[in-house]
Amino acid sequence: MRFLGLLRANSWVLVLAAFLLIVPFLFPSLAFINIVSEILIMALFAVSLNLLIGYTGFVSFGHAAFFAVGSYTVGIMLQRLSASLPLAIPLALLCGMILSGIVALVIGYFCTRLTAIYFAFLTLAFSQIIYALIIKWESFTGGDQGLVGGIPRPPINLFGLSIDMTSPFSLYVLIVVAVCVSFLIIKIIIDSPFGWIIRAIRDNSERMNFLGINVRRYTIIVIVISGIFTGLAGGLIALHVSGSYPDHAFWTKSAEPIFMIMVGGMKVFAGPILGAIIVTELSAHLSSYIGLWGLIFGAFLVVFLMISRQGILDVLALKTGLIKKLKL
Amino acid sequence: MAILEIENLTKKFGHVAALSNVTLSIRDGEITSLIGPNGAGKTTIYNVVTGKFPPTSGRIIFKGEDITGLPSFTVWRKGISRSFQITNVFKTLTVLENIRTALIVHLGKSLQFFKPIDHYDDLYEKTLHILKLIGLEDKKDLPCQEISHGDMRIVEVGIALASEPELIFLDEPTAGMNPEETRRMVDLIKELFETTGTTFFITEHDMNVVFSVSNRIIVLNYGEILADGTPEEIHQNEDVKRAYLGGVEK
């Protein structure tokens, strides 16, 4: 009952999921589901990171670490032991989330010893350690080639049903469901008392110490939650591109969700989602036409931030009550 | 009975002693004011007692328990709350959300992850109760960065008070306030004292405020106690007159 209530309060997630599931069956297009899958995965990455940046006020430059742990866990598990397991894909995704969570706990434990700017530096350093590990540990990770040869997608056997996962459509459904469920869970956490405690930490972490809150402990909890969902995004990208690459751990990967948060907005839950749509869509369409895509995107970002000083949905949230009404 | 005892407290920053061998006690159920010129060490006493940094030497006893050097969040849990001299509220949150934040922790709900915050009736009622108490009910939905300085100071006190502490420290509650706002703050402190029975420990530069609210006044000068007594006694005290009150004869 309580769960139904939570669903009703966040009905936009249901609308989003229903829309995404219906569209490809009305207009079947492989290009469409490919770009939507990528947007959804990056949106989950950005929303998870925004839990830390927008809601708790700590900037991480090293979230690619968790993304890569998720990606490689899923890649390695499915390549090595997929045939023997009835629920190989969900199991691999779950393991990716757990492992990312553990890595986040370790990284979070050390990084939260420092404040603000050094916190950001240290997250970057840790993610480069993960990157170096992936490059050097060739027998396990495939080194700088990554996990090549494709990642098998065995059927999901559930209640006597065998769901074929090799078709792009079934993978698309899996991605939509996993991402939308994650959005829902993260949104519920943001609306909870814990969610309000972390907002207060963002506004004034020093004061929270004088209100009985061990700020460091709460920050670590946020990093772990964020790491778990970033790990899921990483696991999904491994399935989506059928491979895990060192690129998933490289520091530029940590920057992508930060751009999305900057463009879309950090104070509104849907901000990073909008950012993911804009950035992914623009880079997919423009990069093939324009060689200097990065230069143009950078310039766009500079001009955009100079004018707005906030993300798109932050501006809209200030100007209209609409976003509050829709509970985005 | 003493609720807080400070014994031989010394705090040095490098070679400078901000506090040297301060011994004082705060009695239960009183408003005690701590006064002294700028740099006398008032805020340092607050910071050391509430765990912002540990003392160089000395002991702090709260209700018979040694709390010396405990971290701030633990000191708060023991029942000591404080407000700050420089306004220290949650600026993007509304007045209601500011007060509610303190209550989330007080009611032990800070690790609840899944139930929406507006489904906690007790939390909402207690928040409204505090808002009524501090008289900011009509401004509850305004973000703190949009209210007046005086109101912000009152929110500051409200946050400290929300957790029903046994002992509350107010660091310069009327700092930067105009006379009208100051009067409001004085009324508020008196009213809170009467309705909640909380023990108050206040620093204040405005002598009119000090003499009108306090049961007892402690005078600090260069990190040492100069005098300790009722407002009457302090007013008569020759040392205090010479060192501190000198200019403000009434």
C-alpha cells in the first residue's frame, strides 16, 4: 500500500516509462532505441552523481570509477560464467551495483577526511587508480583493448518463462525498466528525511555538526548510494555497447555527467535527465558532421553558463511553479 | 544546582592564550550572561564547550558527565544546543525547512530513507509549534535568504531551540539588529525561558539586553573571570566599572 502511495506521488516516472516502452513499438527504429538507451544510461549516471553534487554539495571528479566497476563486473561475469546461470544478467547487474557500492565506501571513507576542493581532487586520484588497474591487469580486464569479443546476453529464465535477451528490443526494455526504477528509488530517497538532511548539509555543513549530525558519515552514505546507481549505469552500458573499455574509467567519463548536470540543472531532480538528453543528443548528431565538436560544445557551455549561471531547469524552477507542481 | 561546570579551562592558539584557567558554572533553570570586551574569549568558551575544537587543558562537566573534547554532534546529543554570532542558517531552505531540519535529527528520523517527509505528522506539528513560539509562522514558506536580518537571527535561535535542549548557548543573539528587532529578541528570550524552562547561557554586547534578561552575569576579561554575580551586584562592582562598564553609566 505504502509503495503504491509512493508511486502515485511520483507518477511522472510511470508516465516516462510507459512512453519509452510504447514508442519503439509504434515506430520501430533501431537508431531510436540506441540513442534513447544511451541517454537513459547517462541520465542515470548524472542523476546518481547529482545526489552528491546538487543535493549534498560535494563535487566528485572521479565517478567514472564506479561506472567502470559496474561495467567491468557485468562484462567479466557474463563473459566467463553466463551459460551456467539462469538469471545471469540480473545477477551480474546486481553484483556490479554491490561491488561499486563497496568501492564507493572505501573511496568515500578516505575522500571525506578532506574538505571541498581536496575532496574533489582525491576522488579524481582514486578514479585514476581504477583506470591504471584496468590497463595493467590485462589477463583479467583485457588491458587497453578492453573486454572485446562481445558480451553474451543469455536468456532470463523467470517463473518457467525464458525471455530472449539477444534482441535489441528486449535489452531496451531492460534498460528502460532498470533506469526508471532507479529514478523512482533515488527520488524517494531525496524526498525522505534523509534527503532533507543532506540538503541542509549542502547549505551549511558546519551547522549540521552542531545539530547532532556526523556530516562525514552522512556524506559517505550519499557516496555509497550514488556509487551503487552509477555502478548500475556502468553495468547497463556494458550490455548496451557489448563491451567494457578502459574509457569507462577515464577521467573524461567523470566529466560527462558533470556537463549534463551543469546544462540541465542541479537543484531539480529532472535537471540531469534533461542535461543528458541535450548533451547526448547534440554529441550524437553534431560530432559526425563537425570535426571540432568538442570546441563548439565547450564554447556553447561557456556562453550558456555565463548567461544563465544555472542549469535550464534551475532557471525554470525559479521562474515558474510548474516544476514544483509536477513534483519533478 | 550546576548543570554545566567548566574547570580550569585553557585554550591556546599558538602562543596566544584565548582562555586561561577559566572556572565557572552555570546553574540549572537560570539565564546566565557572559559579558566582556571584544576578544575577551566569550566565543572561544562556546566553541570549546560545544566541541568545535578541544581545550588545551581543563575539564567540562555537563550534568555530572565529562564531555571535554567530544565532537560537536555528540555534545548536541547530550543536550547542549547553540546559536551563532554570525548567522548560520540554511539559506536556500525555507524558514519551515530550517526548523524542520533540526527536528528531523531530534526525533531520530535522519536515517529514514523511504517515507516522504510530508508524511510525518509529528514532525510537522512540532515544526509548527516552534514556528508559533518564535513568531515566524506567517513567513514559514520563504527561503531564508529572502527574509530580513532580524528574522534570520530569530530562525537561528529557533533552530537551536527546536531540539528541546537542556542548555542553550546564544552567541550575540541581537548582533546587527535594530532597536525594534532587539526588543523582539529580548521578548522572545524571556518568553522562551518561561515556557520551555531551558537553561540559557548568553553572550551579548548590548548591556540593556544583558541587564534585562539575566538572572546572573559573568564578566570575562582577557581570558579570565573578572566578576560573577546578580545584575545588581555586577552593576555595583568597582572592578567591572573600571575595566568594562566605565563608559556606559546609566
